[in-house]
Amino acid sequence: MFASVWDRLPSNVTPMRSLADSAYVGEKCLAAARQHGATPLHAIKKNARNYERPRTLYQKLVIFARHWPNRFTLLYAKRAHAATVFSMISTLLKHRLRCRSKRGRKK
């Protein structure tokens, strides 16, 4: 599912970062973001182990989050900003945002 979203991106869009919650920390999700040129900055799980020599993309993400928590928090906070914007738009447009027909969306 996550990889199919990346595959549907237009060719003129070059993503910089992938900001997602901890549900998308699987290797397939992180690899899909990397494959399209984005740096995955997904939330790490609370019980994540810190490896001395990381082998997987998730372990590398944990190392970054643990060694540079201020940088990680600053970059991951942009996800909250985007969620706030979407929330404001849906509050302003209310039911009109959910119209399925072309006529309803146009109105």
C-alpha cells in the first residue's frame, strides 16, 4: 500500500522527506521512500533498540533519532504542521470536501 502511493507520484515531483507515523517503519515502507529519493523520517517505536552497527534502514533511523533528538524532532514536527493545515482546510470546507461527484466538488 505505502509503495503504491510512491509509485503514483507525478514524474515532475521530487520528494525530499517521507514523514509518517510508526505504523510505516517496516523495511518495505522505508525502502520505498528511499527508492524515490526521499529521506524517511518516520516515528520510531518506544521500545526500539539502539544498535552499534545498524544493518537495516529502521536501525539507521533509530540511531539518527537517538543521537540527534533535537534535529529529528525539528524535522518530524513538519508532519504535525501538515496535519494542522489539512485539519484547517477540512474544518473550513466541511461537507464540501467529501463530495464524490464532479458536480458536488464544483459547487
